[in-house]
Amino acid sequence: MAARAGTGTNQEAVRRHNLGTLLRHVHDTGEVSRAELTGRMGLNRSTIAGLVTELEGLGLVGHASPAAERRGAGRPSAGVRILDDGPYVVAVDLAVDHAVAAGVGLGGRIGHRATAPISHDTEAWQVGASVAALVRQVVAAAPPGAPLLGIGVAVPGMVRRSDGLVRQAPNLGWSDVSFGSIVLAALDLDVPIFLGNDADLGALAEHRLGAAVGVDDLVYLSGNVGVGAGVITGGLRLVGAAGYAGEVGHLCHDPLGAACHCGSRGCWETVVGAPAIATALRTSTEAARLSDVLEELTVAPRELRPIALELGRGLAAVVNIFNPSVVVLGGYFRPLLRLARPEVAAGLAERALRPAGDAVRLALPGLDTDSVLLGAAEIAMEPVFVDPVASLAAAVNDAPAHLAG
């Protein structure tokens, strides 16, 4: 009897694993044929059909017309697609001076957005209240009856992997802040919440959905007030023992350089971060204003070119350490690369070891300015790819009622 019970349990675990794997394939592509799913998963047609039927019953996928361009004998295989009004998560991109929240459905479909400013001298609980207000706006705009799977929050700081504690976020002035608990308390809602470093999540999104799909070794460099990196190596996220890997902005760039807010001196971000860029352009360090200024430029002004050169020189250290095949430049570095790619490339060539430098390509984000936001969505969605049945059972189906008032 015990052996049979164990076998049944194992079969159930395999079934749920296969459900999650199939859902992941559809999520990554938005739409895929059943024949292609059969080939990718190594399962027979009847098993794939059964899994698709179950996911349809859960409200996760729907029927798509057969792909007309497919060649070969026989009828084209029916397709499977993500539903537009299915389950969703709320993703939050928390920057130093503003926060953006959006509803994101499976397939990376971004719905309603809400934005609020964040003051530099605001306490963490006040930021949490602002983020909770954004979450309420997003949930209120979600399709009626769509289950809320969870909340993902990207933070510009060091987030402990084990429990999401923000150990240090210097540009926010935070130390050992349980920001997830603060947000949930402000919402008065029991829903899974996941926190991660903004650059790590940018790398995850670009790897799964953006410019680095199919690339197993990449670095996503986030340039905001500070500088951070998310690293994918061998197809896996490199997060470190506790989750703090990637703080490349605090690599020593000039031992005699300016003091850094981290307490050290001459960190790389002191010469390429937002304050340095704003000073060069004689404009505000406020994120929206600085982004607008950079995006409006069609030619790199003379004052910006030395920063681009230092960006390349610092990138050389990153490339020498991690040997990526692609470096995706996000945040303020996105327009900087567009404006001054020759200077960035020259700085990289100057200091990178030639074999590593020859192997790397600099790329703009495939997700435009949404890399970090979609990365936050990805971590919040992860449970539904592990076990769709359990994840939906735990989802909040009447979130607007819970959050009213």
C-alpha cells in the first residue's frame, strides 16, 4: 500500500512539473504549437494534449489557430497561447526618486501602470505606503476576476536571498529593512511577495524575454543613481552566497577619486553614475528629468564623452571577471551607449584582456526601459511555473474587494 501511495504521489509531482514546464514554454514565446511542445518536452502527443487541456481548465492558456507557415505533411498543429485576461502579478520597479508599478500577465504582457515620486528623505514605511497605493491602482484596473498570483519588487540595493530583507540600499538610506512586510502590512493583504536586486532582475528579464534570449553568459549593467550588475553564467543567475553578487559600481576605479556614499573612495559609480552625468550636462539628478535630457540628445556633447570612456574602462573589469558574450546596458547607460558607443568601445578595448574583449558584444535592452519591471514580474510568477495547480489555489481571486478602501 505504501509503495502504491508513493508511486501515485510521484506521478502527481511529475504531472504538475510537466504542467509548469509546458506553461513556461508558452510564457516565453507567447504562442507555440502543440507539435513544437512535443519536441521540446520529449512527451507524446496525447500527453501534451492532456496537459494543455488541464491548463485550459485552469484558465492559464487558450487555443490558437494552427501556424500556417509550418511545412510538412498532414494538418498543421494546433497552437497554444497565453490568455489576455488570465492570472497576473503586480511588478514594482522601486528607484531612488520614484516607483513604477504595473500589472503583468503571463507572456510578459504589461497592463495598467501607475507611478509615484519618492522623496530622498522618506522613511521606508512611507515608501511602503506609496508602493501599496500603486498596487491598489494596478489591481483595480486588472480584468474582473483575474487571479492575483503575487507581487514582485525590484530594489536598488542588496537583497538577502533567503528572506528578501534589504540589507543595504545606500541611495535610499536603508539598512536591514523588511520592505516586503512593510508593503503587505500597508495593503492588509495575504499574497506572496518577492524582492530582488534591480540589476539582477534586469538580467533575468533580458535573458528570458529580451536582447539575450538564448544567451547563456551575459551581464546586465544597470545605471541609475548607482551602478549594479546582474550576471547570468552558464544559463543560471549568479547571485552569490547570500544574494549580494553584482555590486560592480563599488569596484575601485580610482584610489584617489571622490568619496562614495558607500564609505569607500574612488568607486566606479562616482565617475559614471547619475550625479556625474547630471553634473556634466548641468541638469538635475532627478531620474525623470535626467532621462528626458539624455533621450532628447541626438549627438553626445563633449562633456559626456569622458564619462562614456570611463564606462568602457570599468566595463573592462566586468568583462575580464565574468567573460560574458553579451553586455546589456540599461538605465542611463542605454542612451549613453546610443550616443557615445565609440567612446564606450574604446574604453573597453583599452583595458579588457583581448580574448575576453573580442568575445563580448555590447547591446541595448531588448525590453527598452522595462527590463527591471519585467524581471520583478518574473520572480513573482516563478511559483506558477513550479506548480500551476498550487499557485492558482493560493491566488487572490477577489483582490479588488480585499484592497478596497
